Amino acid sequence: MRIGLAADNGNWHKARLRAALESLGAEPVLFSLADVAVVTGGGEPLRVPGFEDRLPDGVLLRTIAGGTFEATTMRLGVLHALVASGVTVWNSPGAIERSVDKAMTSLLVARAGLPTPDTFVFSGRDAAAACVAREARPGAPLVLKPLFGSQGEGLQLIERPDDLPDEAAVSRVYYLQRYIARTDGLWRDYRVFVCEGRAIAAMIREGDGWITNVHRGGRPLPWAMPAKAAELAERAAAAVGVDYTGIDLVEDGEGGYLVLEVNSMPAWSGLQQVTEVDIAGAVARGFLNAVRAVRPPRLVAALG
């Protein structure tokens, strides 16, 4: 198999995925989506570094390099072109688009009938302000999240309409979600890692403030994941159509859980500290299984 590992940053994750693929007999070619070119006029127009004669059989995607809207659009277009050519891509570009857009994630999770905090998405400040006036109050805020944000960056608690930033500050999209406070006052939520449709590892994330992301100083703690949490995470992954993902959950105060987010390019360095599951190994194994499923090995007939 000709395998590509697309990673632009995150050396810790990159090294572990590469080692996991190699341990399973693959020889991954490391490349950046930013270096893929489209050249017409002879042969395959999609030129992937390290695959000059033909396209790879599979691409395991770890990260997409940041950049302008145009650059991101081109990189997603490259992934769509790979899929259209029969290349197995984990996660698929469609899954990435569905999960990085928090509004679409919320829509899909709600349509699947899964419990999630009340969510409100508007394109104008007036509509968002009316929602805040109706749904929030001091001590019971809404959370304003960047539509395409990650790792806890840019989150704000909104208690009154005047707390809302202007439209330019949120790229003219207000994504508001009801803040779910714990009854014990702790700042704590949960991350469940799902691969190939199965919840394989989980942790508690505990912070000194309401933002618990490990990237923002949250502490990973071991968690004996309840069956109901595992099932909910697996159903959320299926609703969004991701092959491997980090599902963020919060307790609903009634013995159950709510889906907060579905992440298609999850980090797991914090989770790996508190679980014995080899997460990179599970991702590599699942990915190679998917590649083999569409490219079964040829059987050579015995001579004689």
C-alpha cells in the first residue's frame, strides 16, 4: 500500500502516527497539503509530494495547515479530489467540513435525536441580541463560540445583549449555546475518543476555570467511562460521519450526558497520559483496515 500522512504541525502526534503505521507494516510518506499542486496538461493533474507516478492508496490526515479562506478551500478541494479518485482519506473532507462548522454539527446531532445543550445560531447581531435577552440572565449565561474555533480559543460567556461583540468580531455568525453548570460547582467535562465507530478511551477534563481544554491548562484525569457515555459518543460520531474523533460531553445534571462538540482532528496527548490504550495505534490500525477494505490483496493462484 502507498500511504500518505498529511500533517502540518504537532510533532508529538505526527511522530506517534508515523511509528504506529510503520509498526503495522506501512511506510508512510509525510507531506503537507500546502505542498500539493494541480498541474494539467499531462498525466494525473493532482501532484502529491512523494507520489510522483500515481496517487496514494490512502491518506491519514492529522492536520490542515492554517491560512486564508482561499488556501483552506484549495486544501479541502485536494482532499475531495483524492476521495473522488478512489483514495481512502481519514477523516474524509466531508466529515471535516461537517465537524469544523459547529452549526452543522449541532444540526446533525439534533436531527439524530441526541441530547445536546440548546443552541442558537444567527447571522446578525439584532437576532442574537434578542435571543440573549430571552434565553440568558446573570448567573445563567450562554456561551458564544467561534463557528470554526478549536481548543477553547475565543469562548465568551454572554449574560446580556450588551455582552455580544459586533458582527465583524464573529465573522457575522453568532453561535450561542446554553452554558451547563455542574451542581457540585466543579469545572469539569469529558472527552471520549471514538475510532471505527467504537469508544476506545476517555478522560475527565478539569480546570481552574470554566474552559477545561487541556491546551488551555485543563488537567486530564482518568475516567471509568460509563456505558451510556460511550454509547452517546459513538452515536454522535455516527451522526457526523467521522472515522476517528474526540467527542466532548458534559453532565446534564440528571444522571446523563449532553454532546458539546465533535472534533474531526482531535489531539490526544492529554488523554494518552491517563489511558493505557495506544490511541495512535488504534487510529493507524483502523485507517489501514479501511484502505484494505477497498483494495483487497490480490490472490495468486498456485501453479502446478
